[in-house]
Amino acid sequence: MNHARVAALALALAAAAASAPAEAKGCLKGAVVGGVAGHYAGHHGILGAIGGCIVGRHLAKEKAREQTAHDAGAQGEPAAKPNGY
């Protein structure tokens, strides 16, 4: 195993052990995908894992927000407005 794979695996294990599962939703899957992509794109597996975690978490939050809006709309209630924009 080379150093990038070991580091990406260590990062994923540390993230899994250090945070609650609800907070890491999307992060672990994104870190794995980003780590592999970063490894093949110039041996930057650690940077790819970090970026993948950030992107995965963002996409998981968006999906949860859309699901909440969909559930609220299905019950006849007005959909919740997202914070921010």
C-alpha cells in the first residue's frame, strides 16, 4: 500500500470514530470517492478525501432539505423555506 492510500484510510477511520453518524452523513462516502479520484489525479489522495468529504456533506444536507420540503408539501402544509439564499 502506498502512503496516499494509507493516509486516506486513516482519515476515513478517524472521521468515522470521531464524529456522530448523523453529522458525518455524506462525508465518508465523499471522502472515499474523493480520495480515489485525488490519488489518480496526481497522487493527491488526502486533498481529494478532504474535498470529497466537504462536497459529500453539502450534497447530503441539500438532499435532506429537499426531502423535508417534499414531506411538508405532501401533508398539505406549506413547504419550509431554506435558510440563506
